[in-house]
Amino acid sequence: MVIVKRILFVLQIIFIFNSCLLNPVVNGAVLSNETDKNSFLRSVFGYLLQRPIRTIKLNKDSSVIQRLGTDQLSASLTVDGNPTTTSFVWTSSNTSVATVSENGLVTSVGTGLATITVREMGGSAFAVCAIHVYSGYVYTSLNFNTAVGRLTMNTSSGLLTFNSTIGTVGIDPTGIAVDPFGRFAYTGDFNGGNISQFKIDVSTGALTANGSITTGGLPRNIFISPDAKFLYLANQGLTSVQSFAINQSTGALTLIDSFSVGSPLANLTMEPTGKYLFVRNSTGTNLLSILLDSSGSMTLASTSPTVSPIGTLATDPYGRYVFVACGLPNSISSMKLNRENGNLALIGTLDLPTLPNGIVVHPNGRFLYSANILDQTISTISITPDSGALSLIATTSPRGGSVRYIVIDPTGRFAYLADNAGSLQQYSIDQNTGVLTWLGDVNPGGNQWNLYIF
């Protein structure tokens, strides 16, 4: 492997060197004849082939940590594959999310994402670890109660403890989302024609009312961009997607753009980098890939192949695939995303014995879960990483009376299911098989439509 790396490096140098020599001024100034050129090349490339390959390896390339928790990173240096003793320099890309000590101990400070980089002291070798800090708070929209319920997760057992509820400005809150940094929360108040806004106490997770913005129509589900700058709303009544700028100091929303779909829509999703948003089209049988620019404006990028009538949507954590829950017949279709142009190619369709409603992909990208609204079960589905093909693994026993949406905690160990006719359902996840085990239910202050964990 070391030899291969050296050869590739040498080939890059040859290409650059010959490109420079195409300039006659450079050629004449550096080399007077072909003999000089050959001698020079032998000397330089002989040196490069002997140049040692220095590599830093970390004990992990990603880590999910609860806020105020720690994780120990360790690094090792090899030179031409041989372990070598050295000193390292550690840095964090975002010290408001995570800090790192001189010995590689990561301490989580606030929710969000950060990158820890380790470098060889006085050298050029380096390695990185992606850090995701989460709070362990769960929020659920209680549409019959015109409120939001707040719960706290026990990170060892996965069990939730109910904390409190707070009223929304408009009636019938359904969609709910929290900005990635854990500062603000929002609900789409379906029969109120507005979005309720809340501030979050980062220490306790408690919500404080923060006003609202009128949207008109029937505001349904919400998605917030990874950089927390924009909020996107599926407005069922206005048959459009609306985009709003998020004031980074106050959390207040300002309408930026509206993208007409031409028929009622309730669901939307976004690929992980925030480049594309996905919604169904006017016929409900094609998926629209919408390009999002740096100002929050929306432009159609492409339209997918035709599938069965589209319901809810989900993407995998690596931005490779988009999954579509369909009805008539009951199924889930998978599509491959071209990140360059937003094109969607149909991979295949998995038929299900019941109607899927909310769907979610496990953080490891290997499993998909479907909350089935007709028989109150959850389907566990395998995702083939290289192809995006789906296959059914297992189906849980019926729980609840009107299951809606399902979320998975950032560590991938626990799942929570909203029930619009009962208590919130709790599950543990087998990390090898993806199979769910019921842990019990908890009353979050009312019947739930949707939920969000961060």
C-alpha cells in the first residue's frame, strides 16, 4: 500500500512537471537539453520514491456525545507502516459545540456538529473525527391539546421522563422541528394558519413562547437547514413550500420564498448537507428535487420517475438515497440521488402488507423504519449500503391506536413512536440486526402527531 501511494504521488508530480515544461520560457530557464531533463527527473523521482509516508490514525472517525459529556480520542503515527512515537496537536472546528484537550479528550459544550483535527507536531500528517453533540430532549406536537410536550431521555435505558407542556399560538400543531444548535423550536399549527416559535433553555430543554408568524393556508411539517439559517414549511392549504430566514439572535422567522407544487402536500425532507429539498409534485406520483441556494430561495432541479402515490419521505445520513412511503399499493420506493444535479433514479420498490406513514433512517444508514398507520406496527427494513435496495427484516407487534411518526436518537440505540390516540411508544434497537424491542410507553401530556429529538 505504501508503494502504491508513492507511485500515485510521483505520477502527480510528473504531470505537473511536464505541464510546466510546455512553457518555452520555463523549459529554457530550467533545462538546456534532453539529457538535463532526464537526469533531473531521475534525481527528483528517485528522492520522491524514497520519501517516507507518514499516516495518523484515530481510534474512531466519528462520535456522538450527549451535551456536557466527554469522549477520549487517541492517535497513532506510522511511518511507512511502522509505529513511531511523536507528539500531537489537537484542535476543534467549533469550540461552542466541542472542545479538545492536549491529550485528545473531547468535551461537549453545546448541541451541533464539530470536527476534531489531530496533527503531527511539526509535521504535515493529520486525521479528523466528526463530532455530533445532542441534548437528549424530546419534543412532541400535541395537536388535540394545542401544545408541545417536553421529555428527557435517560441515555442508559432510553426511557423518557415527561417534564412539561407549553401551549402553541395556533390550534392543531402537527409539524415540529428544532434548530440544529438547540436554540429554537417551531410548530406548524395546521388549523391556526401560523408557525409557533419557542426559545429553548439549553440547560434544561424548557421552552419559552417566542411569538409566531402567520403563514396562511394549512401549515404542516417543517424542516430546518443544517446551518440553522432557514426553515422550510410544507403548506398543505397553499399547495406550496415556503422558506423562512431564521434570525440567529431571536429565532424570529421572515418569509423569503414560496415554491408552488400545485396540489396539497404535507411532507418534505432534505438531504444532509442542505443542498436539496424533496417534495411530491402536483399529481402526487413524482418527487421534486428542489435546489436551495445560500439565500434560502428554491429552484426546481429535477423530477423523479413515477411511483405510487407519495406520502412521507426520508433520506439516508450520507446523502446517497431518498426513500418514499407510498400507498395504493402499500410500498416504500428507494431512489438514488445525484448530488451534482439533484437527479433522482428509481432503484426499486419494496411492497408492504400495510400502509406506511412516518419513515426514518437509522444513523448508520443500514436500516429504515416505517410506522404503519393501519395496523399500528413498525416495519424494520434493511438498506443495502452499496445499492440502496430494500428488504423487510421484521415487523413489531401492534402498539397504540393511531401511530404517526417515528424518530431515532442520535446514537442509534433507541426509537420513539408518536401515537395520535394514546401514549408515546419507546423501543430499543439491536445494533446488529436493527430489530426493535418494546420498552414501554409514556404519557407526554396528550396524544401526539409528530416528535423531534435533538
